[in-house]
Amino acid sequence: MQATFAKDISLIKNMLTIVGIGTEIGKTIVSAILVEALEADYWKPVQSGSVEQTDTQTVQSLVSPLVTRTFHPEAYKFEAPVSPHFAAQLEGVEIVPAQIALPATTRPLIIELAGGLLVPLTPNFLNRHLVRQLGLPVILVANYYLGSINHTLLTAEVLDKYDIPVAGIIFNGQSNPATKKVILDYTGIPLLGEIPFYERLTPQIIQAEAAKIKQNLINYNVCERKNK
């Protein structure tokens, strides 16, 4: 199996969708690092759970305040930490997929999904449908745990089946070389970086990780060199 790579900068346009292999994988951490690396805006179309401390607020607290950027408001925000389709039902809200549109910006944009690729936003509209609707390539975020090979390969199969372009993969957590090798060899997805486990994240850590990942983004044409 070989995933569809998005190496053409005209296709990327510095706008990327962050897709995890499941929940609590580290998408928000990776999003913050990419927002810092690309000096990008951030947008989470659907927030489910943690309304008092949303993922948008978490990213905002971790990136440099010295860079001009916009944290675009969620299209939908729900209190219950459950699947968005169920959270919407609990609050008597109808999610209308057609109303989830890319925010206007002239800057790079990092988009973080709510959960994995097959999480339902409505009973008939999954995150994979949203990715196709937005029309942007994805960066896959994987974590090292028992079962992560299966979950990563399943996600890669779905991306490949629906011809969703993949810019690369980022691993999060304590490294497992054997797991990483199987995933990379089987999928052929470019490795953009590995984020080690941190007990506590700080803006300084995010800046350091962003500096490391940015060169890989440049090498794979996922972002443009400045002043070239």
C-alpha cells in the first residue's frame, strides 16, 4: 500500500488538516507545533467536550503571542465529551455539514478534526467526508500504544481508499522504533517528525519542537521556504 502523497506546494497552499488515529492521540499538541512552525492560523471546526478549556484555547496558550495569527471560532461547540453527532443530539442542535466552510485568511491554516477519521458529525456525515469537503491534504498523527499499528494502518487504508492526499505522519509519545518501522514501511507515508512525551507542555517546548519539524516540512515541500 502506498498513500497518496501531497508534495506539490500548489496543492498544499500551507493549509493542512490534522487527522488522528483516534482520540487523545496528541492532535492538539501537534497542531500547536505546526501553528508555531508555519506561523499559521488555527481552526477546530467542531469542538466536543472541554468547553471551558477548548482545544483552541489550549493551542493559543502554547504558541508565541508575538506572531500575528487568528484563532478562528468553531463552527459548532458542544459541552459533552462524546462523539459530535451525539453531543449535538444532547443539546438539540443540528450539525449542517454545508455550513462548515473554511475561514477566510491570507495566512497558513492548521485545521484540527474532532477525533478520528471515521468519527460521525451526523449519522451520515463522518470526519472523512469533512476532509473531502474542505479539499485539503492531511497530516496523520499517531501515538505509540498497544494497538496503534492496527489503528494507524486502518486510518491510512481509509485515506488511500478515498484518495485523500497525505502530506506526512507525525508520531507522538515515547518512541517505539519497531512500531514506527512497520507503519512507515507499509504505508510509505513520509515521516515529518516525532514528538517525545512531556509531563508538562510549555511555549518554550512548542517552539523547540516547531523548529525541528519545520525543516522536515520544508524538505517535503509541505511549507515554503521564506525569503527564497
